[in-house]
Amino acid sequence: MCVCIPPETDFFVYFLCQRYVEEIVLVNDEEIKAAVSTLYRAGLLVEPSGSAAFAAIANDRIPDIAGRNVVVILSGGNIGKDELTNFPDLNI
């Protein structure tokens, strides 16, 4: 999940995160861009926020997953060819 909602904006979302989120893992913009590019080359068009979990796994930010079954939800199609020009390694 990729969220950018300050606590003062939406108390309900903040409350739910406080109550149910056990750990937060950070990925930077370059890691997310690399994830979008990797997924695109694999035939999947996923917006940056929808590829954050994949970026975390691809960059070894999730501990103790070796040998385990892992599911990553890829979501969001709010990206078009015009936005993909921000990913120079795709040569679009």
C-alpha cells in the first residue's frame, strides 16, 4: 500500500493504520520507477503507487521471505504512455 495522507487530513485512515499496520517499509522514487519498468517489460502496466510493494520485495526490504510463498498485489492503471516517458529505460 502506498499512502500519502497526513494524519490531520483523514483521521479515519490514520486510525486504521495505527491499529492494523505492524510495520512500514520505505522505498524511494528510483526503486519504484525501476519496479514500474520491470513490470512493464513483463507485460504489466502498473502505476507507481501500485508497484510499491513489488519495489520493496525487489530491493530486499522485506526480511525473512526466502523460501516462503509471497503474494504481491499490483494495482492501479492510472498511468498512460505519456507518463511512461518518465521512464527512459523503457524507450517508449
